[in-house]
Amino acid sequence: MIRVTVNGSSHALDVMDSTTLLDLLRDRLGLTGTKECCDLGECGACTILVEGRSVNSCLVLAAEANGQSITTIEGVASDGRLNRLQDAFLEKGAVQCGFCIPGQVMAAEYLLRQNPHPSAADVKEGLCGNLCRCGAYEQIIEAVLAANQTSRESLSPSGGGQGGGR
Amino acid sequence: MHPFAYTRPATLSDVLALLDKHGGEACLLAGGTDLVVELRNRSRRPSIVIDIKQVKELAPTIGETERGLRIGATVVMADIEKDSRIRRHFPALVEAAATVGSIQIRNRATLTGNICHASPAADTAPALLVYGAEVNVASVRGTRRVTLDQFFVGPGKTVLKRGELVTSIDLPLADNRRAATFTRLTRRRGVDLATINLCCKVEAGGRTTFAYGAVGPRPFLATDDSGMLADPRASDAAKDEILRRLLTKATPISDVRGSREYRRAMLLVMSRRALRTAIDRLQDDRFPSPSTGGQDDRFPSPSGGGKGGGA
Amino acid sequence: MSDPIGASVRRGGGYDRVTGRQKYVGDLHLEDLLHVKLVHLDVARARIRSIDTTAAAAFEGVRCVLTSADLGQPAPRFGPVYEDRPILALGETKYHGQPVAAVAAETKAAAEAAAELVRVDYEELPGVFTVAAALDPASPIVQEPELRPDDPLRRTNTLRERRYGWGNVDAARADLVVENKRIIARVLKLPLASVRIIAPDSGGAFGGKQHPKYEPLVAVLAQRTGRPVRLVLTLEETFQEVRRTSCEIHARTGFNADGTIAFQDIQSNFLMGAYADIAERVIAKSNYLACGPYRVPNARIIARALLSHTTPSTAFRGFGTPQVAWAHESQMDAAARQLGLDRVEIRLRNLARKGETFVPNDTPADGNWAESVRKAAAAIGWGTPLGPGHGRGIAVAIKESATTGASYAIVRLHWDGSATVLAGTSDMGQGARTVLAQIAANELRIPVESVRVVMGDTAVVPFDLQTSASRSTVFMGQAVMRACQDIKTQLGYDSPPLGEGRVGVSSTDLTDLLQTRFGAVRGEVIGVGSMRREYLAEHPLGEMASFYEFSCTASEVAVDPETGEVALVRHVTVADVGKAINPQQVQGQDEGAAVMGLGHTLMEHLILDDRGRIKNLGALDYRIPTSKDVPLEMCSLVVENADGPGPYGAKGAGEGGLMPTAPAVASAVTEATGVVIRDLPLTPERVWQEIQRHERGRQAGSDR
């Protein structure tokens, strides 16, 4: 039996020792926003935050997360209000097919928490573990830089952009 | 994944007892960035996986000893990058750690795991080698310390015996002024495995030490005591001659990341560049203060972008 | 109300994508689901002596283990044009990774464990892995001759040879003949996201999802077990599922002293893999325009579709155009060098003018293509001084867009003034949902937010031939527009045409109109629209181009001569889109295409060992661009002359930015280094090798 807190809700789950955290989220908790793709930690589609740190959930065993707190893409927006990054991704046209986007948003969320005012080079470095086959990197980088602008204006975590200011 | 039992012991003696009991059937889990991949592709099928992250003696701390720094077995790359003492005294290790995978990987992957995995291309190995790192090993039979140079045996092979684990890595402080740099060649600018990697250290006394990865079955050291390499007055041709001699130890192979011929040629090119950087740093009083985060500094300035902080 | 056409309206479906709510096939929750695992061998071609499934079938949780022996006689085969592909390997494997069996089980773990218990007794056989081997009469025959009994080529590895041409190449006089014996566009590539096979919004497809691969297998398993069945491929398996067609093109081009083309004589050999899939169409269509967008008085094109023991190839973004563009643009550069002409100028001298027929009996040039070239040249700073080690290049490409087609749309205008568009188009990321909503909103004069586009449920949406070939804005866009016109006719509601000084009917007016019409009982107006293009019997491709996708790319690079590394300093794409209905989406598509193109230009290729096995399966050693591999500056421009057949003069977009990437970058590398490279990708090692060879040649020359 393991206990994890996912997006603020606690769960007690019986899992096989060989279950990955990615499988736990997707198959047991139905949180399919976290995507499975390369299973090697190369593509970043499964990026989540564990105890506030970004990780590839395909490389973490569910049992390792016992007692820990996890944030997935489903936990980023609150009450249907997009957070500043999600809003900026849409505003800047950074979303195409969408498959990599949850991972990109989570990696960007971690980046902005570590470095609230990144340069374009910082963003490129911070997101280079998240592949986008649509090749929307330019727009994704723009979005992260724009979200940073927004967060400077509004400190509320889910604040920016909804008022339609931009 | 083949089924296995997962356990998370709280003390080192519990870990050692488990290792002693299960031997080759046990796998140690720290960051898991290599192990979980191997479990998934079924190339490793342990009966038990021992997670060492809650072991109190193996807490993720960077401690200080009389001789230098002691990096605990569960310290991750991201922590290496941030630690001010490592940044000051072992900047090439910071540069190397910053190239290991993506940030998500560096938030999990441990320095000790990188060494124990013993990939010939492990990016932190050349830096640890030139800094004279030593490896602390424990088992139910006791503890021992080996130099990192002795530690590596071959691809995936170390001197670790059945029942042993690495508890920490020691980095001795230098007794003279020195400067080092890490560099590598990859197929793309983003996250990649090294085609070749190397570290160059120049000491105030003139001794120059290189360590190379991905060009032999294990990372290795090559030292020049003549003082010629570090001598700003020595000619390029003379330096090249010494470098070529040092590089005879390299035995690169051809694989999907590069041919033997290319690797050989790049060893000389990258060695020259690393040597220049190390000498510049030795002469620059403001150094050490390595640029962070694997900025794209391997390229002669394509007009105005990507360059990290000064140095 | 602001004009929705030409506005960067936010992506429809975007909310679900940034919140993780978008469900791809792998995300759908299905009750009682069985999981499938494929069984394959680590060989390319092998004779299967026997398969023992006993242990696998007995494994706990396994519900079905399938081999070709379970599929009846004759074993079923399928394919979009040639029905040559068996559901599982039949008698022998024909490429590395071809599944020989499949296991369906209650859990992923059980399927995986049982798949390992399937025992296959096999004998590896020599195979055909290269163009040279495919053309060698002594090589093994890939395809069973009985599959095409009446075909005189059945005992060769040529599935089909296409010949196009006009004028008389042999009689044509030229001042300069440029001949390249080995232009290999080894642009092999796989969509990273193609692990999901079918879906409402499928995720990026880029061609890989166009025709069935494993769908028949999954259907059989579902039928046998009576349960829903899901197959999620590993990324490694997607590399063994589809790829871009590789090729060798031999081009001989005659030029007059003024740089105009006298003739093109092209032989291309495309290695299509073990089964035809849609690759023969890729080869036919791309080679039909192998002379590019140029005025070529005499042309002879021979294009062979060759079978081999390699991964079946298929449609992939650009549909063969990147390969032929690599050839014709390399030739233009070679001629410019030898004639002492500027590389922009030689292209301008040869580009077909708008309205000019450049392929006899086909659609004339439908854009001002020189405008695109001038725009790209200006944006890259053509002719301005370059730093040391820097070089610039420019290239064009043209793709025959959709030929035949049929798209139907239904638009329901509800009594409150909102509308539902029913369209069979798949929004795989190109943004069709948004564009169709913009068109409906504009035609009905209602806000974009009042339009909902329903897609991907065949129980609801009318027929659409396919989402491919950059067709949706043109074909489905027209169908939606016509459905809206149908509504307006029914309502007697004649909105003023799009244009200057237009004063739109406000949505309040429309709501009044609807409420007056329907009163308290309420109702809705249903409009139907379609766009069709029929087969033209005598046309080699079945129909003329509905439009051309024309694209120009200019690039500036810096090359490190010691390591061979190429850095992209600035990259410009120009797309002739007729009308950018959503400029932000056009930019995203074009820049995305350029980044994907930089992948096959600089790093992407499948590496086979001498036994035909792929050595770099998966994400570790098949490198695609990351956020750090994009050019330091990117600039995407459009040409909008409203000269396309789509709504408001739009043409298709989305493939263009990828098509001329390789020749533009290679041309820049040549300027930076003096070295001409004919093979892709331009990896650091390849660039270094070529520089070394060039240096050795120079030294040998000066020694004498």
C-alpha cells in the first residue's frame, strides 16, 4: 500500500512494485494528461512535479513516491481557470497537435519556479528535455517568456491573462 | 517489466544486509534514470530493488572532510550544479553535470549512479578523474576507498564486488592553483549522449591532466608533466605533438554516434580547445565561476546568441 | 464584430490540450479492455520455420495469441492501392521488426511477459537493403510474384516504373550540363507521436496515420476475443512501422549560357520498403514535379518504386517533395557556380510566371513565385557581407497538392444564432477546427466563439475523403463556406461580400431574423455544402493539381570547420498561401515544418547494419531537434495574393516550410566551406568528412 498526494488529493493505493509512477497516474488515477511516449526519459511528455521537482514519471517507480506530493497537468489550472503558462501557450499559438503540451507546461512551470525571469536561452535550456514533433519551439519559448511577463504583473498563481488584458 | 520486490530500507546496515543476502539478484535504486529503463526493457531482471533514498547515512548531502568535499550517494546532478563549494573548487564538474540529460533527468540522476553505471561516455567521469576523485565503498565486510581511476574496469564494469555499494565520492581540494574545463562533442545541441567528452586541468606548476570519455572501454586519464602544454610560449606544433602522444591511449570505435576516424580527429581538436580554455582560466583571476546550465558555448559565436555568462 | 478572417483566433480545442483533457487513443478509458503486445524478431529477413505459442497462450491473463496460421487461407492482405501486406508476417519476415505474432491479454504486463514466451524457429536470409541491391537482378525478390501475376515486372524488385516527359531531351542543346550521379535524399523519418493510431483528434500524424498498418490486426484480435482491444506501440516500434521513402536521384540538367534550363533528365530510384502502402503514390506524385517550379522545355523523368527488405515507407509531410527538391535545387546551385550566376538570379530566370503552363496539360503556375523568392532573399540579407565561416543559401520547392477529392460539410444554424459545423476533417494539430470555425463565423456573421466544430465521429459527420495533402482549408473550407451560403439562401439573408467598407450584419440582427422566422416553436436552418474534384482519366495522377504548394527557404549558417558542426544563424521561410485565414496558425505550421525539415537536414536518419537491422531505434540515438536546435532567429513570411481555390483565395499550407529546407541549408554550408555535399543529413561528421576530402584534394592539387 502506498500513499501519495496528487494535485492536493491524497490516495492510498495497492500497486505492484514494478508499476511506474506514470502508469499509476494514467491507469489507476485516470490522469491521462501525463503522456507516455519514449519510456526512456528522452521526450519529456510524462513530466510531472514530485515534491516540487520536475521529473520524468516514466523513470520513477510508484513505490518511490510513497509519502510524496505530486502535481500533474490536471492540477495546474484551478477552478477551470488556466494558469499563466497555459494561457500564454494558447495566446502565442504554441499548441499544435497537443501531445507534448502537458509535459512542456510542467517543465516550464518548474523553470519559472526556479527562475522567475528567464532569458530566451534559459527557456531553451529548461525545455530541451521536452520534444515537440510539431516543431513549435519558437512559439513555446515565446509563451514561457510571455507568462513570465504576466507573472510579474500578477502574483496570483492562476492570475494572468484571463481578464483579456493582452 | 519483469516483476520484482521493492524495498526502501532506512539504515545502511539494512541495505548491506539485503545486498549480502540477495547478491546478484538485487539492484540498487537511487535516481533510477538508468535502472528503470533497464527494468522496462527487461535487460535487468532483479528479484529485489533496493531504494537507497531513505537511508539516513546516505542522505543527499555534500559534506566537508579534512581533505575536501564528500558527495553523498544520493546527491543528484541538479544539486551538484547549485552547490557553491563545488562551483568554486570543482567548476569542470559543474559543467559536466549540467550536460547530463535534461533538467528532469538531472533532478533524479545521481553523481554516484553515473559513476556506478560505468558507461564509457559518462559525462561526469572525466571531470571527477582530473580532480582525483575517490570512491568510498561499503559492504557487510567493512569499508574501503579506491581512486576513481581504479574504480572503472570496462563498459558497465567497476571494481565493486558482490554485496558492495558506493556510499560517497570524495573530491580532494587542490594544494596549488589550477584551472579545469569540461567539453564534449554531440550530434545536436540539445540533450545528447557524447560522441566524445573530455576534461582538461592545468596546474600552476605546469602539469596538465586530461581525462577522456567515449573513446575507450572506460574513461581514462592522460597526464603531461613536461610543462610544455601549459606553457604559453610553446608552439602549437610542439603542443600537438604532446597531445598526439597522450591520445595514443584512446581506442575509439565506430558506432551510431560517430566513426573511429572522426572521434580520433575530434580528440585532437577538442583537446586543443580545452587546453586553451583551461590556460585562459588559470590566468584569469576572476575564475573560478563556471557558467551554468550547459549553455551553448561549444561554438564560436554565431552572431549574438546562446552564449552563457562570461568566464 | 471584428473580421474573423485574417485574425489569429485562438486554437479550437486548445483549452483541452493545455489542461491535459484532450484524449488521444491511448488515453481513452474502455471497459473490459485487452492489451496487445507484438512479437518480433531481431532480424530483417528470415524464413519462419515454426512458431510455438503454447507457453504464451497458457500464461495467466492471456486471451489470444495470434500468428498468420490463425488467419485462414489464403491469408488476407491489405493496402491502400496494392493489397500486398499481410496482417502478420507470412512465411518470412520482410523487414526488421515486422510482427510475427501478437498477444492480447488482460494487462499490459501479462501481454508483455507472454509475448516473450512465443518461441519462433527461424532462419535468417539475405535481404535487399539498398537501391543498388534492389536494382541488381541477382538479388532476392522481395515480393511474391504471384501477387501481381500479370505484371511483366513481377520477377524484379521494381513495383512500378513511371515515365513523365515532354519535349525532346536527347535533341536539346545546352551550353552546360550539370550531372550528379549520387544525390541521395536519405530522409528517413518517423513521427514521434505516431504511437496513437486512431483518435478524435489524433495527435500529430505527418503522414504516418494516413493508411492502415496494424489496424487490421487489432480488428482481428477484437473479433476473436469479443473484447475491445488496444495496441499502443512503443516508440521503437513506431520506427519499425513507417518511415519516409529514401531515394537516390540521378539528375542531368542542361543549361543555356544565360542560366535558363534547356532540359532535365532525371532518374530516381525510391526504396519504398517491403510493402507498397501509399509509397508508390508518393513516388508518382513527387516525381511528376521533379523539375520543380521551373520552365523546362524538355524533360524526361523516370521514377522507380523499388521493393526492399526495409521498413515500409509511406506518406510523410511533403509527400516526396523534399527528396526531389534536394535534387533540382542542388542542380540549380551547381549551374549557378559554373555559370558564375547569382543563386537567386538563376532561380528567378527559370521560375514559371503566374498563369504559365510549366507541366504540359496541367494547372498553370498559380502564384507569383518570384515574389516569394525576392521576399526570402531580402529577409535573409542576400548579398550583404558575411562573417567568417558563415554562408547563406536559398531554395524553392513545389508540391502538387490534392488532385481528386470530396469533402462534405453540414452547418446547423441554431435559433439563438450559434452554429454547429459538422466536418469529417481531423484536427491533428494543423488547426482545421479553428479555421473552419472562422470561415463559418465570417459567412454567417456571427462571433467565432458561437461556432462549434464537430469532427471525428463518423456517426455524425458527413463524408470527407481524407485529411491530407494540405487540403482541408481548401476542400473542407469550401464545403463549409457553401453550407453557410446554403443557409443564407434559405434565410434570404444576404450578407455583404467580404471587402473594403463592409458593414457586417450584427449577430443581433441575425438572432432577430431567426426568432422572427421560427417563433416560439423554434427550429434551425441546416446548410449543406461540398467540394469535389473527379478523376480525369487521361491524367497520369488522376487529376490536375487543385493548387500548388510553393515554398521558398533562405538560411544563414555558421560552420565550425574543425568539427563540422553547423549552426543555424537565421532561417527564413516564405509560404505562398493565397490568404492566411489564421496568420498565427500559418506561422506555427510553417515554422514547425521548418524545424522538422532541419531534423532531416542536420541529424535524422535511420542507420541500418549490414543485415538490414535498424541500429538507432527509439529516442536515444535517432535525434530530432530540441528547443536548443532551432535557429537563433526564425522568420516566417507569407505571400497573400488571394489566388488559391479555397475560401477567400486561400491555398493549402503546412508542408511547404519543410520542402526546401535541406537544399537551402546545404547551399549555405557550401558557401561557408566551399564544399558541396550530396548526402543527407549534414551531421557534423559528414560535413567534417567532406571538408577533409576537399582539403586532401586541394593539397594533392597543389603538390603537383
